[in-house]
Amino acid sequence: MKRLQLLLCAAAVLAACSPTGLDPDNISYDDGSDVEHELLVLGEKLEDPYTVENMTKALQVLYPTKATVVTLTPTDNYVRLLPRNEEDIKLLEEMGVQMLDHPLDYSIVKEGDYYHDPDIPDEDITWQYAVVPPDFSAPDWIECELLDECFIPGENATKSAPDWIDWDAVESMSFELTGNSSMLSTGTKAGSKAAYPSGRITIVDTDYDMHPVGLKGVKVSCNVFVKFARAFTDEEGYYEMEKSFTSDPRYRIEFTNRKGFSQGINLIMVKGSISTLGKHGAQGYNLLITKNSEAKLWRRSVINNAAYDYYESCVSNGVKIAAPPANLRIWSCQLLEGSAAPMLQQGPVLDFDLVQSLLGEYTPIIKMFLPDIVLGLKNKTSYPEIYRSVIHEIAHASHYMRVGNEYWDNVILHIATSYMTSGGVTYGIGTEDRAGYCAVSEMWAYYVENALYRERYGPTDKFYGGKYWFSPQILMYLDERGMNRFKIFVALTSDVHSVDALRSRLLSLYPESKSMINEAFNKYL
């Protein structure tokens, strides 16, 4: 993997020490150019050093005269589960089970971000592997196999143990006794202190600023065998794990954000897509994401930060726009051109027969995974292009939160039917029965897209979406004269489903701006 020294972005990193204690003047960054998103290839089965049996043996080797007074009991169980469908997956997630689709006690021959057990039919969900509390009990109908009882040192696991035990040394010794000493961090021997992984993940938008910014609020995960640690990045991209490691973990970005939204799907039904970053030192891992990074990693990271920034933009000086649903699910596809916000996970009912011609071969996937937002990224590779798409669709999600399912059914039904009945004209021609629902929703989304785009990239004469019959320029006209998006959003109630109704509602809310409101609508309609 290429190494990018800080010299390449000297002004790009914070000038002071980070919260994690990293010295920005001495950080080196990987560029993510060789991240793999293909099928993971397993090697030989390894002996897990964290089993109760192996940790007990290590304890006895280090403390032969004292170990007899200590009895290790399981802190965790290593299990595999076989969910039947997405409902089973959701249930397990609600129970707090965090799953991976590959066994944790095998060597990795080739990195990847998904795996499918060869004994499981391709069309079925593969075995899911998890580390769960000893008292965990899976629902009766979900097959669950106990693979190992484990002892994973940690504050809770060792608080009642004698204070003369050096648990870092025990952990390292167990690696040596199980034939895994090569996995110990460089220079680590039995008796050495473990490290708490920490680092920074950043991304560069050269159209905005040459300085990298943090990959915001995303989950970073690392593990060695059954020992896992997870942390969310802060707004500057810094993370720090709460568990220490004596060996070099495998790192991954799980595109689940602390704001609540997630990006999926992987090739299995997991909450968020994964970008596996490979094995790196126990001290931590730093990543600088640019357009030269692996393409999926780049796109997912842009989507993450654009969505995060939108959530942040929903509140200003105590005034709020309804934030998207806390469990918003975003799906992106490089082969689709169009984007949409069907909000399917939230409850609207979409007639899939109507949209077969729009989604084609992707219709079964949409039906199965029920995304709220579908981002078509065909021919969209730059940060600004992806950013605009995200802002537009996620602005729809705020509108949905204001108006509810019945309203949204009409929006989606109009777009789907008008596309087919008007010969492929997006949004129809404005005379259809439900055209007003579409008009109001798209006026809002295009307006917010343009407003936030200009806030980020500066003034421009170009107005995205200005060619359509519902003229979203109306709202930008009002914005430029002092009626900001927070005021406009107040008017987007469920009974406002035509351009005329929107005009009337704005006039009733802001009578002092009557002349400006009428001028805006008369100018563009």
C-alpha cells in the first residue's frame, strides 16, 4: 500500500496535538488505494488464543506457583448463527448482536469485505459469526452453534482477579503457546504492554479545499480473533479504541454513522457496508481518502460526510428542520443513473410493478432491502456531484418526516407513473392527478440542494433543477431575499400538495413578505 507522508498535505492536518495524543507532524497516512471489496479468501484454521482453556494455560506458564488460586470463567462466547431472512437479522441486531459473515479463527489469504460459506446455497444468508455474552440465548428458530468459550481480558473481566496478574503478558503468552506469536505487534513479547489503537481518517474535497477534513461520525472496527473494539470517529476524523491489543488487528470502516444513518447493502443483509482496510499495528491506523483511493471507499466516504453535514445543517441557532429518520438506510449503485427517496424502510407502500421499468434488474434488490434513499452514481465521480445527489435525496427525507406515509405514497406514485406514461419524462409534465405532491417535494429538494451547494462551494449562476415545470428557483429567490430554509420548511405540512397551496401557506405564515412571495411565484410560473 502506498504511504502518503504528511508532507503531501502539510497544511491539511490540525496544527496541535489531537485528542488521541497523535502528533500531526509525525503522522503518515495510507491512501486506501488497495482496499479490497471482493470475496474474502480464507486460509488455514488457527487456534484461538482467547479460549478459556488457552488463556488458563498461559496463566499457568507465567505464574506456575500462583495460578492455581485463579479460575477463569467465560467472559464471552464465540458463536455462529444462521438467520433465515432479513427479519432474523434485524431481530439479532436489536438484541445487540454484531455479526460478521466469516469465521474469526482462520488466516486471511486475500482480504475482502464479504464471504459466503461454500456449504450454504448462494441465494441463502450465510453463517454469521459473533462474540456474545455467556448468557446470550438466540431465538429458538435461529440456528446457533457455540464454537468456543472465551476469556477476553478487560476491565470488567479482570476487576476481581488478583492484582499481581499482568494480563497483557498473559494475552501475549497465549499467542505464543497457540502458535500465533507472529501475529504479536512488532517488538511485543510476553510481559510487554498492549496498545490502544487510535488514529485519524480523513478525506479531501479538492473542489472545496485542499486541506483534508475528518471522516465524520463513522464506525471504525478492529479485531484479532474474537477480541473486538469499535469506536466512532469525531468530527475531525479521530478515533480511539477502549480496548488494548498486543497483536496487530484487522481494521475496517463500517459505514454506520453515529447520527443514525447507515449505508448498505453489502452482499449480505448487514446494517452497513464495510470497507476492509487490512491488518495494521496495534498502535493505530491513519487513512487519507482521495479520488485516488479505491472507488467504493471514496464514494462511501463522500456520501458519509455529505449526509453528516446535512444532519448538522438541520439545526441553526435553535431553529430546526426535521432531521431524517434515525435509522435512515442509504443504498448507492454505480450502475444506476437516477436517484430517489422512496423511504421504504419507514413505511410507504411502493407498487413495484409500476417501477419495474425504472429499476429493471434491481427491483428484487430494492424489494428485499427496502432502502430509504437510492443514489444512482453512474457518471458521478467527483465530490461535488455526489454531494449534490446526497443533499437532494436526504432533503426529501426531512420532508417525509414532516408529511408522513400517505403523502409520500403520492409523491412516489406520481414519479413512477408519470415516467412511464410521459415517455420517460422525469416528473411528468405537471397535469397529472398527483403532480402537486411531486412539485412541492421536488421544489424543496432542489432548493436545498442548490442552497447547501452554494454554501459549500460558493456562489454560482448555475441552478440545478431549474428546467423543470415546478420551478424550484422560486424558493431560492425567496432565500436570497431573507426567507431561509428554516422558514420555508414550516410551510411544508401534509395539506400542502400543490404549488398554489405552497404559495398560499407562505402568504399566511409571512404576510409581511406578501410582495416578495407573489413576485417570486409570478416570476417563474
